[in-house]
Amino acid sequence: MTGSLHGLEGGSNAVNGIWTHFGGNLSFVSLAMSLWALFSIQFQRRSFMQERIAFGIIAGGASIGSTLLAIEFDPGIYIDLRFAPLALAGMFGGPIAAAFAASLAAAFRFAVGGTAMIDGIVTIAITAGIGVAGHVWTRKRSPGFTDVVVLSLALGGALVASMALLPTLVTAHVLAGVGFPLTALNCLATVLGGFVLLKTRQWELERSILVTAFSQSPDYLYVKDRNSRFITVNENMTRLFRFRTTAEMIGLSDFNLMSRPLAEELYYLEQQVIDTGLPLIDSTEYIEGRFLLASKVPLRDRQGRVIGLAGVTRDVTERTALERELRESKNLLSHAMAGMSDGIAMYDSRGFLVFCNDQYRSAFPLSGDARVVGAHISDILRRVVETGERQGIPEGDVEEWIKAATASLHSNKDEEVQLHNGDWRSIRTRLADDGTAMAVVSDITATKQAEIALRLTAEQLKNLAETDGLTGIVNRRTFDEIFARETAGSARRNTPFSLLMVDIDRFKAYNDTYGHPAGDQCLRVVSKCLRQSVSRPADIVARYGGEEFVVFLPDTSAKGAMIVAEQFARRLTRENILHSGSEFGRVTASIGISCATGATLRASPNRLLAEADTALYEAKTQGRNRILAHSRENGHALKETG
């Protein structure tokens, strides 16, 4: 290679200690890559260019540090591991990082000088070029461990070729002297450093997903310390309190944001959560002119000590306004009914009608001619039976019904009866001290209709709270409730319970390419395919996250769950939704399956979710557009289908 290569240069007089020296050099390179992994998260807040430049400088520094730890094989010929950081900078940082790293390493090698200086600089350029070639090869996908191994082998080949072809290195017999340890340890350094960078990218992706979900949640999300000071908040919280950035709210408390009486009330409730360790669920708050429904749970450290609380607050202003309007409508209706001229009738202690008004007779149009002064209540009821005016009269012994109704006249009671035409009457009977019974009859048809409307509205509100507004399927909160109930039932019955976790592949790229309206339509199509793939009422399809869905299948084995998953995959394939950002050219999904019975469901039902999530992650890792099943029926076996 060159005098500045990771370990192309060496001399026969240093062979005995070469492995020991290279071990220290390898440790330094690995440490440099680990330090970048530790601090790289800080550069995510900066621009793409700044992040690449920083990575190139770190890699160049690692290369220079390796040179400082080099072994002088022959005068002017140095052996070290400086090429692994350069190759990794090219693959993971692209041309920008490679250029900065190679420039720093080449400049330092030039400053060091020596007979193999030119050869070293040439090898630095070749190594950086190999890394950039790896970057181009993986530009449409994320690099994997296999790519890192291929990169290390390419680097090893380049080192061997340099030692065999570059004149200064050939003259010094570097290949024969230290060729093997130099090449092997450069390859090893590349693999180790690449592994660290791959894990770093994975962790950064997972963190980015969590941060994005937290910051972009439609609810108000926040975390507080034990003194009820904000540790972190999402963007909705900053908009609610009119801050420009989330950082401006960090360290503040409710006392900085609202009136002292309200802040004291909220502080007291939060301190109860922290002191007792018991969550506060659906507490109503009124802040900044908005009605909010807050749930707060304690946060614990590894020792179980409460160290703060996490809160999620939903804006229910519109729902509250609707409920208030409904209540006001009902009250207005009640007042209107109270002000009407109701029918009034008075019966003596023997059951004879002694007074009634016209409104009383008109309230019962088919039996009104029998409701005259002097008529007995039993004769009036017999007329009701003959005309079929009242619904709900038993078809058996009519005289027995008349006798029972007559006996109940002289008692305080409220009745609601429905007439033949569907109208409703409210009959309020009150007994006076002399035994007289006074009946007030009101037309409550409108009230009954209002109650039915209220009931329907309440059911609609309940459906809105339980379903996802975009796809119309069960939302995450309702899924959690049903999941707990159904897994408990399967545990009692000792029947299998299967769960599918479905994630749309490269959905962010789809949104970026086609726009959010198209992304919303894609989510609707996927949910439709999932609903069509299940056939039983007990099977539930829920939206679990942004592009993630969950299907749980009670009384279903892993084999049955696999059938459902394959049906869904076929349906989605038939939809053939174009996706230029996917390696498959269309919208696909990865599916993770888990199944458990009996003791597992009783002990840890959430393990189903964890295992399905693990299977989903493996399906993603192994190339997407596949089904991975984790089944406990036959041991911890994984079944994969592409």
C-alpha cells in the first residue's frame, strides 16, 4: 500500500511484536468509532452536511491516531490500521465524509514523510474510494452487516494489491514481512467499526421513531420530575401555551403557565400520583380556554422508586361543547313540557273519575269517549283493551290485567306508556291524604325521541372515541382494553390466542413521494385488506401506530394466524399500489406473528405483543415484505414466508 496505510508498511525487524502492537492500534480505532457512536446523536440536530463533515473529521482523526501508534517497519515505512476508519467513512458517510477523512489522513502522512509517503497517500485515496463505492452500492437501502464484511474483504484485497504492486513496499518486502497480520487486522477493524456504526444507526432510527411519535402526537404529551417541572414536552404542548420551541418549556412548572389557584390544584393532584404511585386517569382540566382530559402515570427507576410522571392530555373541547348542547337541549325540552297544558284527572278513593280536562281526554284519542266524570277506572281500562289503544297489554287473561291496574291506581307512581300510534304518554299519579288520586298526563313523545337521539349521539361519540378517525377501525386505546379482556378469556379457557403485528414497508418514503393524502388513502386500503382477511366477529383489527396495525385472533393457532397473514398479503398484492421508493415497486407490508395459550397468557399477556414485535422487527431486518411467526405451540420456532 503506502507508508500511511493501516498496516501495509512493516519491517522484518518488528515481526515478533507486530500482533501486540496491532492489538493496541485496533483498540484505538474501535474506541474512536465507539466515541462517534456515543456523540453522533448530538449531530442529528444539525444539517446533513454538518453531520457528514463531523463524521469525516472523526474518521480522519482516528486514522491519524492510528498512524501515531504505528510501527516503523523500515525507515520511512509505517504499519498501522489507519485505513479501516477511511473505508467506513466512505461507506457510512458518503463522498463528503470520505473526502474530509482522506484529506486529514493524507495531510498527516505527508507531514510525517518517509520513503513510502507517496505510496501511503495513494493507498489512503484507494481506501477512501473503496468506502465511497460501498456507499454507492448501498445508497438505495441501509447498509447491513454483510455489506460491512464485503467492504472489509475489498479493503483487504486493496491492501494486498498495494503491498504487491507499489514500488517502495515491494522493495521493503512488506507483503512477506507483515502482510498477513496487517491485512487481517485492518479487515477486523473494519468489521468491528462497521458493527458499531450499524448498531448506532439502528438505535438512532428507533430513537427517531419514538421522538417523532412523541413530538407529533395529536394529544398533549409531557414528562415531569418529582417537583412537577417539565422535563420534556411535545409540539402540541408548546402550541397550547404559545411557546416557539419545546426547549423553552423545559424546567417550567404549571405555576409559570397558568393562574396560581389552578396550578396549585394540578400540583396537588400530580403530587398525589408521585406520593401514592397510583395513576390518575381521565381527570378533567380547563386550560387556555380548552377542556382537557388528562391521564398521568408515575415513572419509576430500576429500583421501583417514583422519579416523576408522564402525562397524556386529550383535547375534548368539541366533545364537551356537544355534550353541553345536548344537555341544554334536553333541559329546554323539559321546561317546554312543564309549561304545556297537560291532561289532569282526579279519581276518588273508590276509583271513579271525579274530574278531568279536555287535554286529558285528547291525550287518549281512542278511549277519550270513556273518560268522562262518573266513569270507573276499570271501565276506562276495558275500553283501552277493546280499542287496542295501548301497547304492551298481555294477551292472556285481560281481566286479570285490568284488576291489577285498577288496584295500582291509588299509589304514588310514574308511568310511561306507548300508544298504538307510537306516541308516548307520561302518567304521574300522586295520592292525596283523603285517598284521592290525581293523575297528570303529559305528551312525552318529543322527550322520548330526544332520549333516543341522545342515546344515538352517545353511541356515536363512543364510536368516535373507540375507532381510528382515518381508517374506521379500532384505535390503540380501545385495542388495549379489548386485548386485556380477550387474552384473559383465552387464558381461562386454555385456548390459543394469536396476534399479528403489521407494518407498511417504507411508508415514510411513500408519504414523502406521493404526499400525505395519498399516504392516508394507502392506510385505508391496508386496513380494508386486513378487515377482509378476518372472518369472525371476535377477530379484531386495530391501528397500533402511524403505519402499524395489529390483528388479534382469539381461539386461533399459529397456523391459523399464518393463513390470515397470507390472505392479507395476497389482498395487498392485488391492490398493486405503486411505490417507487420501495425495492418492490409497490406497497408491501411486513408481518410478525405470535401465539400463546394458558399459562403464558395468564402470566404475561403482553409477551404476545413483544414477541410479535420481535418477529416484525426480524421480518423488517431480513428484507421486508415477509411474514415471520413466533409460535409457542411447538417451542420457540420461527416460521418465515416471503
